[in-house]
Amino acid sequence: MLDRLLHRVLAATFAVGVAVVPIGAAAAYPERPLKLIVPYTPGGSTDVLGRALAEHLRKELGQTVVVENKPGANTGLGAQALISSPADGHTLLLATAATVVLNPLLQTKLAYDPTQLVPVARVAITPLIVVAQPNGELRTLRDVIAKAKAQPGRVNYASTGIGSSLHLAGELLQSETGTEMTHIPYKGSAPALTGLLGGETQIFIDSVASSMPLVKGGKLVALAVTSRERLPVFPDVPTVAESGVAGFDVSTWFGILVPKGTPPEAITRLNAAIASATRDKAFRETFEALGLIIPEPLKPADFSALITKDIAKWTPLIKAKKITLD
């Protein structure tokens, strides 16, 4: 009888142990290496940002963070990969506004469901810059606006493609100034810059990081930046608002998303780890020198509210201009 009693006690103890282990493991997030999906090709500025963030997360979370590049479909392939991953906080996506704002507004048959993506934290802001040839007739943004008003359609502006944030910035500029310019889409910043240098277009609203080397080298002139305030890397370049377009403020952002259903505890931990990275002086200085803005951290709810605000901002313009990727 003693043997049977001992057997029952041991069995009960083992059962309790089995029940306790998963609970303890779940609380120890993260319990294995993480994967950060970067929806762009290796070597670009977004990839560099992703890898720097991954290193900071490794230090904060105590787990390796593996970067996986998954370019295509304007970040859509990366979004699809994230949604198909387990919602346990171990797979992240370095998304842009295109992922959850622009793509859903521009495509009626989107290959992924943006409602399955949950905001965690904003990482960086990408302001844009209006550039032109240094020896052209357009020396300021006021010159551009004046010519576009006097000669509708005679000013060609470049973009990285229909529906891109750079295209929409150009459309918003026309809408805000009552001008008419001709849109010339290219497949990326490099060919758009080549077209501008070759005289195919007169201006290009580009990302600061992309155009900076040519501006610093004197091959292009910066007419204005689209951010609310002037940028430390171009302190002498006025904002679009200072150039006569009151209230103009256009930037895109990079942020971390996770699949819907990810435990709140994991989201909170990730948000805190990302906030630590963005507060790091070396991290900030590195990317601000490349033309990015590393903003003050946002809580997940605030980041979600920002996305909602962006959707409200771009919806009327996209509908009015009938811009679509279908």
C-alpha cells in the first residue's frame, strides 16, 4: 500500500510539474531567436536600419535576431510572410506606411489582409526632399510653383512609381498649390535620379537618404524639404511650408508590426526594447546623419492612432485623383 501511495504522490507531482513548465516558458519571452523580416533588398538604407535595430534588440532581449530580406509587391511579400508566421512575438516585420496605409487604399485585391497586422512601435521617419538640376531655371520651390501655374503641364516631376509615397507627395503638392504638373514614374530612385540629371524631368521629390550624396556633391540642388521643420543635415534648405505652402508636412515612416494574436506581453516587451534603441545616442546620430529622423518612442496604441490618421490624410487625395494600382 505504501508503494501505491508513493506512486500516486510522484504521479501527482509529475502532473503538476508538466502543467507548470509551459506557463513558466510562456512568461519567459522571448524564449528563442527572433526573425525580423525586411521587405527590401539587402544593402539599402532600409536593410541597414533593420540590421542595426536587430542588433539593439539582441542586446535588449537576450536573443539573436535574424534578418530575412523579402522584397517585392511594395512590402506586400513581407507582409504575407509575417501573417503566415506564428503569432508568438518571434517574427517581426519592418514595415512602412505603404504596408498598412497606401497599399490598402490603392489596391482593391490586396494579396494580404492588413487587419491581420498589429502595430508595435515606430522606428524612424523618412522626410522627403525636392531636388532639381543646379543649373536649371528652377532655383527655388517658389519658382517651381510659379512655372507650374503659368505653364500647366510643362513641369515634369519624377517619382519611384504610381502610388508610391513620392508620387503622392507630388500630387499633394499640386493639390495644395492649385498647379498642374506632369508625372513621370520610374522604377526606383536610381532611374528617377538619372532621368532628372538627364533633363527628362525638372524636379524629383525623393527620400533624403537617396538624394543626399548628389546634393552634397553639387550635382543636384535641394529646393525644399517636406518635413514640418528643417533637417539637421540640410539646415539651409527651407521647408515646403516656408516656401509658401502653409501646413505642408509629408514624411513616411518605418515601424515594427507583428501578426494579429501576438500576446500583449510580447508586444509590450518589444515596444520597450525598440524604445531603448531609438533613445540610444549612437543609433540616433547614425541614422540622422543619413537623413532619417529618429522620433520619440510611441506606445502601440499611439502608433496605431498615427496609422489611422495617415489613412484619413491620404484617402481623399487618392480618391480625388483616382490613383490605383489595380
